[in-house]
Amino acid sequence: MATTTARTGTRNLILALACAAQFMVVMDVAIVNVALPSIQRDLGVSESTLQWVVITYGLLLGGFLLFGGRLADLLGRRRILLTGLIIFSGASLLAGVSQSIGILIAARGLQGFGAALVTPAALSILAVTFTEGQERNRALGIYGAVGGTSATVGVIASGLLTDGPGWRWIFFINVPVGIVLVALATVFLVVDRADRTAGHFDLAGATTVTGGLLLLVYGLNRAADYGWGAPATLALFGAAAVLLASFVRVEARSRHPLVPPAALRNRTLVAANLSAFFVFAAFFSFIFLGSLLMQQVLGYSATKTGVSWLATSVTAFIASAVTGAQLVGRFGVRRLLVTGLSLLAIGVLWLARVPADADYVTDLLPALVLAGIAIGLCAPSAQIGALSGVTDAATGFAAGLVETMREVGGAAGVAAVSTVLVSQVGLSGFHAAFVVICIAGALGAITATVAFERRSRPTDEPAIGPGPPPGGGTLIPLPVPVEDRRGPA
């Protein structure tokens, strides 16, 4: 039964609120990139230090998503959403007024932490507001469609704001939006009390898994710089492995584990999260590499690059909405993920033969459209699968888990293609990197084929968490200055 309802409005208003919150969070992953040269000139910082403006946001976002999701279960989804929005908005104001790179980086870290509270809380609010099945699928389709367009809008907005009122406005713009969202959430979301049935907060589990994820994401972000076999990289991955192994041990002994015991018995949830890793590893690295190709090889401006991605964004928006409203109920999560990942692999392979004088319509557009259709099929399907059979008391955990797979997958994919790109010279490096993305998409399709049960509808899984079953889940772009390490392509 839905536990979060509108006081005086409708569930569609709650959907709009959740979509707007997610839009702001995802947009801020990409909105900084175009403004980096201006920030560097104004604050007088080195290239290596400047990268932390991007890395810190993604690091805190990816590391604390699972933590934020579980807090939403235990302390209340509305409370955690409001807390995240307030932190995010306040940090945005601090970033806008910052006069030193240290303050700006710290503010970006606070933004990432606030975003890690907002995203799982918003997604879990949708899960308990809309009845599982066609109604929830439709809502998640729209939610995924909005999230899928956010990064492109961020690139375009960054160019316009940086060239207009200045780079500080890429942060200031969040403040009035955040205030409006806080006001709407206060008025239209009922107070969901702390769930006494969900158990006590597992501090040891939260500490080990968050620390492990932070080190893992940081290691993935820095692997291209240090090298995958470098002592620094191995040390980061080793420390992450120790903490994550400690987390497994803590969970096995905890009376109130952070991960609900039924989670690993829910085959659809596990399969959806494994698939989500490959989906976003392939898609985010595709955006990263495609943007570099447009600017370094084809000579596109930052604004033209952003506009070029509209083909993907518009297609993804339409496909996501149709997927949630109609396709999941008809074909099921497994088939849509297999189809979407296959289409993404084909689209990426198309760019593996792109010439240096590529024509946008004939050489780029087909791949961009296929990628839009692919992510439009995959993103809502992964979220729907990850929330299937989950009780209200565990929706925050499920939402945080699938969003964590999104961020970790994105970081891994971008790190992998960056490594390939810097190991070769010129256009051949891009071709080889696109082949790597194609392989990731193919592996994802195989994973989805094997991991899911062969049936059309993602239902009848054991419920996760205590209580009755419901009635009826930043892209972390790796800011690698490729041109600085090997010269322009």
C-alpha cells in the first residue's frame, strides 16, 4: 500500500517533484565541465587541482548513495529528501560565492553528499506512492526520461551561463530551484515516521560499505592517471576490497544488517543491479568518449557538442516514457534490457569506424539515436526490476543500491575507455575505445539473458524488508585532460 501521498495535491505532483530533484542532481554532474577553463582562470589553479571540482561531487555521490537510501528507510523518506535538498542548495550557494579552489572543492563535496540523500529518497518516494505494476512503471518511465536528458541539458546550460553571466551561475541557479523544491516537498509530502520495524541503524555496516565505495570510485576515477597496475591504484583497490569484505563480515553477524537478508534471494533485484552496472558503464563512457570525439577530432565547440547530443536525449526521453507506460508490462524487464544493451553495442560499434571528417547526419546521428533508444529501454527497466517485490520498508535501500550500481558502473566505464584512449595516438585510440564500450554492452546483454528468470513479468520475487508487500533504481564523468597528456587528437 502506498505510504507517501499528497496532502492537497496529486501523485502526479509528487512525480514532478521527484523528477525535478533528480534532474537537478544529474545536471550538476555535467554542468561544471564546460565552465572548468573559466574557473581555472578566475581562481588561478592547476589542471590537476581543477579536476577535483568534478571528481569530488561524483565521489561523494557514488560513495553515500547506499547510506542515503538506508537512512530514508529508517528515518523517513520525506525527512531525508528535505535534508538532502537543503544541503545541496546550501552547498550550491557556497560554491557560487567561493573565492578559493579549496572552498569550491569542499562545496562540491557537500553537493555530492546532499545529492546522495536526494536521489534514493526521491526514487523510493515514487516506489511507495505508485502501486507496483503499470502505474509505477509509468512513473518510473517518466522519471528515467527526465534523468536521461539532464546531462545534456547540463552541458548546454553550462555553455550559456559561462558565456553569459559567468561560471558562478552554474551553481547559483540551483538555489532558487532548491528552495522551491523544499517548499513543495514540505507542503505535498506527508510525514512518514521512522520505521520501527526496519531495525536499528547498522553503523558498522554503513561505515565499511561507504568507505569501500568511496575508495572504489576514487580508484576508478584515478586509474587512467596512475595506471591500472600502479602501486597507488592497487593500494586504492586493495583498501576498497578490504573494507567491502569487512562489510560482508559485519552484515553476516549483525542483528540489524544494512542490507536486508532477503535482498540476495530476490533474483530480479540482483539481476537488475548487475545489468545496471553494464548499462551505465557503456552509456556514460559513450557520452564521455563521444563528447571528446566531437571536440578534439571534429572540432565542435562545447555548445555545438551539447546540442549534438539532443538527438540522444530526445530519443531517450520518448523511449523511456513508452517503456514505462507500455513496454515493460508487455515484454518484461529481461527482454528490454537485452534488446537495449544490444542496440547500444551496435550503435557504439557504428562509431568505431567514424572518419576524421565525419558528417554528423550520416556518421554520428545513427549511433546517437540508437544510444537514445537503448538507454530509454534500459534505464527504466533496471529501476523497475530493482524495485520489484520490495516492501515499503526497504525501498530506500533498493533505490540506493541501483543508483550505486549506476555511479560505479559509470566510473568504471569511463576509466576503462580513458585508459585505452591515452594508450594510443589519434583517431585509432577513439576507435579502440569504442570497441571496448561495445564489448561492455555485449557483456551486459549476456548478463541480463542469464541472470533473469525467463519470464515476461518481473513479479513474484520474495519481498525484501519487513512489513506487508507494496500494494499494488551521475554519471561520474572522468575529468581526464586527454589532450594535455598526448596532445590534441
